[in-house]
Amino acid sequence: MPWGQWWYWILILVFGISVAGIIGGTLPEIIKALRGGNSSKEELRQIKAELGELRAQLSEGRMAQKALELQKCLSAQELQCIQKQTLPQGVAVILFSDIEGFTAHVEQQGDQAAYQLLQHHQRIVQRSAERHGGLLLKQLGDGFMVSFSSAKQALLCAAQMQSQLADDPLRVRIGLHAGEPIHEGQDFIGRTVNLAERIMDQAQGGQIFTSEVIKDLAGPLKGFQYLDQGPRRLQGITELQHLYQFQPIAALAYPLDSTVDQALATLEQRLKEENS
């Protein structure tokens, strides 16, 4: 085979595969050597080795692309599962959550870190919702919308989410409201949904804000308290809305395993001191 044709088809092959990062200092040197047609056997062996390295890079690129495709398929499967779920009829409880300062995080840490943060948020929301009978309806930017048929379970879900994030740099704010939203396919729309989102906007990272409707429906929950936030003016809402912050009572807050271990160690040390 003439060298001219050989390097020509090598060029077609290499440039025909779009993999970021493979066109660096090595590839132009290979092309130049092949075009010359007078490479020694040692140079050709070196070219073969360098082409092998490029081939490995191409293989890695294809694997990365395959992983991305699988991820997209997984997302599609999750979406199909959500679409098959049955939305509650009549009164529904709507929970909104989003990441505080997400835009700033994207600017500071980059897209990949922000994407991982969003995945972490989604996993916590999904697992907590499933444990408390909630349905993850959709993602809205860096936030999620979940529906429940029980105000009590919705509050416990929100509390579990914040508990799991207690020692995490990710700070999430949560808002809840209940009413009779309008069904639109596998989604809810209307004033109830808008109010839940606006209530979330009033919270800060790590907080759970609820409407008075939620407080009345759920009633007192052992180990938790409603902190009165007074009437608030919400964006786009005509009437003032009386809000409450839902949180664990300090003495009965969810203990972390490390905190329990530390308390036991302190107790054992005190007992040793008293017995000595």
C-alpha cells in the first residue's frame, strides 16, 4: 500500500472520531512523519506505539460516551416510573426543595461539581420521599417537587432530608403547602403549587417552612415544634400567609451515630473516674 494512501486513511479515521483531548502535540508529529514517506523502521515502530496510545484514548472516550448514554437511559427509566405513579386525588401536600446558593456554587466549583451536588440532592429527595409515601414529580433547575397525601408524612420526609444533610456542605431549603391542585397529566399546577414554592423561597438553607394549613393538618408531632414566623408577604400572592418553621426539638433532634458514640465514650470515662 502506498504511504500516501496509508496516512490519508489514518487521517480520515482519526478526524472522523470526535473525542475531546486526543489532538495534542503527538498527532501532528505522526501526520508529518507519515506524509514524508521516508520514515525508518525505528520511527515507524515509534509511530505505531503512539497510534496505540491514541487508540487507547479513543477507547476511553467511547467508554465515557457509553456511560453518558446509560445515564440518560437511567434518567428516562426513572421518568417512566414517575409517570406510572398515581397522583393523590383531592387534597394534596406539595413539597418544594432547592439548593441554597446553587448558582454561586456552579461559578466557583464548575459544572461537574455542581452536577454531582445536584445528583446528591436528588438521591436524598428520592429516598426520603419513597420512605414516606411521596411521589417525586419533577425537577425544577436545582430543585424538586414532591407530592404527598399526608401532611404528617410530608413533614417527616422534610425532616429526614434535613437530618441527612446536617453534616453536609449542601444546604437545602424546603417549603410545604396543601390544597386541591389542578391535575395536568402526571403533574400538578395551580395556586397550591405556587404557594408551596413561594413558601420555600422564604426559608434559608437547612430550614423547613410550612403554611398554617400544613400545621393544622399534621397537628403536633412528637419530637418536633412549629416556630411561628408570623404573616409573610409572598411574591405574586395577594393575601398574607402565616408561616411556621418546622424543626426538631433540640433535645430530641435526630442524633448522628458519631454523636451517640461520643456520648457513650464520655459516659464510660466518667464511670471509670468515679470507680477509681
